[in-house]
Amino acid sequence: MNIGKPRKLGKTIEDIEEGDSLSLTESIEDKDLLLYLGLTNDANPLYIQHDYAQKTEYGKPIVPSIMLMGIITSAISKHLPGPGSHVVNFSVNFVEPVFHYETLTFQFEVIKVDKMKDVVTISIEAVNEEENRVLDAVVMVQPPQVTLADLEEKVGDIDE
């Protein structure tokens, strides 16, 4: 089934170099949290109930860790390497809690390109508005694969 317009592939392993980077800023809003909690059926009161969270070490509701991982995988799927890429390994360290309404800046950097395994390794660091580091991650990603049809299309474009 083919729905919508044809999508362009992201960067292939040949198009990616060590040092390639991306900066992304995301604000955590109520609508995002409610959508996540509804989709996952995660009823942890620490994520949404202010009166409950006040009784914890955090003092107020925190953002679910997996939601932060989703922001990272979304950026990989959209930008670096982009559409058609696939996360094959994800390692993350949550340094500080992230609270509702915070704005985070994520820095992505390609730290290794392994053409033999067709995998790139991307390092990610996220900081909040106060420049406090809230997470570190290392993600191994298989970039999109070029198919024979893609190569034939590129050759056809060159010939024209």
C-alpha cells in the first residue's frame, strides 16, 4: 500500500561523516505528556499528578524517560540520518529529572561511521534552560539502504 507522496530517503552511509551534527530544541507541553500517557496507558502518578509528585523527592511531576527517548528517535528518523533509518542499539543515562514545561536542547553528533557493519554511532547530550545536562545517550543507527531502483532513478536523473 502506498499512501501519500513519495518520501525521500535520509542520508546513506556514504553521505555521513564523523562530526556531522544536529541541534534540536523541544519544549515539553501538557498535550505531549497526555498523548504519551494515553497511548502507552502508563498510569504512574509521578508523571501527571501534582499532589502525588509533591510527596516525592522530585517535588513535582517529571517527564517519562521513554518519552525523552522518543524525541531522540524521532530526530534520527526525521533528520540524522533521516527517513528510512533504523535504530539498532540505544544506551541512555538520565542524569537529572526533566519536569513538565521544560525546554531541552539536544545535541547530536556522529562519532563513528562503520561501513563494514553499515551502522553509524551518534552521541546525544540534552540540557535544560539552565544548561544543566539532563541526559547522555549513544545510539547506533542503520542508515537507509539504497536500492537498485534508487540507483537507476539517480542515473536516469543524470542522463536527462
